[in-house]
Amino acid sequence: MKIGITCYPTYGGSGVVATELGMELAKKGHNIHYMSYGLPFRLNKFHRNIFFHEVEMPEYSLFKYPPYSLSLSAKMVEVIESEKLDLLHVHYAMPHAASAYLAKKIIGGNRIKFITTLHGTDITLVGNHQSFYRITKFSIEESDGVTCVSNYLKETTARIFEINKEMEVIYNFVDTEKYKRTAGNRRDIKFVGKDDKVIMHISNFRPVKRIENIVKVFSIVSKEVKSKLLLVGDGPDICRIRIMVNKLNLEDKVLFMGIQENIIPLLNISDVYMLPSKSEGFGLSALEALSCEVPVIGTNVGGLKEVVEHGKSGFIINPEDIDSMSEAAIKILGSEETRSKMGAEARKRAKLFDSRLIVPKYLEYYKKILYG
């Protein structure tokens, strides 16, 4: 099968899922063609049947902003025709689904079908904004197929946009053979002491991730348990969080790691993973932590409740409940027996989302949309 995939190339769950999916499909012999304004974040190795087509955006004085969605449609048409694609699969509704719809209309007839995968904030934040509501609703309804990364997101999409269209839930996935705990030595990681406990967070540092709450929790936990906080990623909130860390005199205990291509070694030295988001369509980074036997402290929002089992593989706590999050972290960090037991449950939970189980569901869905 020849499959076109469009996603954001940035450091976020939707782009990671799209990239990992394409690489898994390529292993199965399918030809994958990525179309975006930049090389997808994790597409950093040569694959014989993976191709990247960069979307170029013209600069013109009349345009306040380059018209990316139109340029993307034109690139989709070009690649569909030149590579004879069988299917388009776009991740994150806006503007990708609208661009795919336009490309389909330009080509004409029923030559190409497109599937839209909804990831979370494309529905709850961006698509729900009055500027994009109608076009998001239209693009979803006009998609030949729609998948959601959680039951929560399916129900929320149907409610917000009053959509009766059939939508398939296909969870995000992790390669549990790649993401697994290894017997690493913390003395090899020079910025973490041998006796330090480690709390970790990975994100694109957007306000919805509520990273300030991680710092608040850590300021309490670090007084009770000798520990370090690893913050991995970059984004609009990074400066505000640095200022907050300095004001709390935590600069020697909080490590800003920047964007890291390979997070597995960092997960392997971590004892707790925190994801206190205001909203989560799924929580892919939490799943990757679970796979490395790291218990997760998350919030009682969105699809995260479908990933983490409260009291077993981690704790699900109400947003903004700093005291309960702190208590949960101290409970895990203060007892190696508790951490080890929850880590084993985390690994068991992650295996339910293994790529070997989930990727075939996408292939079956492709066939359903293409052939009925």
C-alpha cells in the first residue's frame, strides 16, 4: 500500500504517533510518504520505503502569514498524483483535514480517500475555538474515515461538534521491546546522584500541560525525599517555569534537559513520571513511561484515565490538587517496594498498548475505508 501521512513535525504526541505509525507500516513493506513543513521529529533514520516531501510556503507581501493549509493541499495533490497514493492519513484535524478535503476535490471523483486521526487539543482547544469550529466540524464530517485516540475523545468530539459520523477508537501505542527498563547505573548519569530519586516530565511546555504544578509538587517532595526533577522538552512556558524554579531556590535540583531525541535512558533512571495536564486526549508520554516501569502521577482528565490505572500503575488525581499529588509522589519515592510493585503493574499495563497489537488495527481500518 502507498500511504501519505501528514502531521506536525514538532515535539508533541500527535506527531510522534504519526511518525511511529509510519515507521511500523514501513517495516511491513508499505511505502510511506510524509508531507509537512518540516521533517517529523522522530524520523531521524534512513528507511528504504519512507519518503519526505517538504511543503514550501511562498513569501508574498500581501500575505500577513504564509498560507500553509493551501500549500499543503497543493503538495498533497502533487504527491498523490506522482506517487499514485492509495490513501491519505492526516493527524490533528486543523488544518490537515481541511487541506486533505481540498486536495481530494482538486483531484476529483473518488480517486483518493482520506482518514483523519483526532488527538485531543485539535478538538478541545483549537477546533472548539469559534474561528475554526465550523471548518473543523465540516472537515471531520467530510473525512472518509475518522479515528480517535481514546473513548473520551470520541465522546467529546461527538458532543462538541454534534457529529453522528462513525468514529473508530484506536489507541496510541508503544514498542514495549524498545521502551523497557534496563539495568542502567545512575553513576553513569553525572547530573543525578546515586541516592537521588528522580521525577520526570516530557512535553512541549504549553500552558495546558500545567508544568508549574509539577514544580509546586517538587518543592514539597524535595523537602521530604532527596530528589531531582528532570524537565524534558521546550516550548512557550519554558521561561516562566525557569523563573519560578529560581524563585523557589530549586535551581540545583531541577534540570532543564531541552529536547531529547532518545528519552529511554532518562526514563530508565526515573522513579516517577508526572503529567498533571488540564486536558489530555490520551497521554502518549505517560504510556512510554509505563512501558519503562515508571509509575505515573496524572490528572483525572480526558483519555489519561484510560491509560493509567489508579492505585496500580500510578495515581489519577484531580487537577490542581497539589497536596494529593505530593502525597502520591512521596508514597512512591519513599518505598522501593511500592515503586517496584507499581513499576511492574505499569509494565503490564503498557503491554496492552503494544505496537504489535495496535498497528494492525490501523491496517484493518485502512482496508475498511478503501474496500468497504
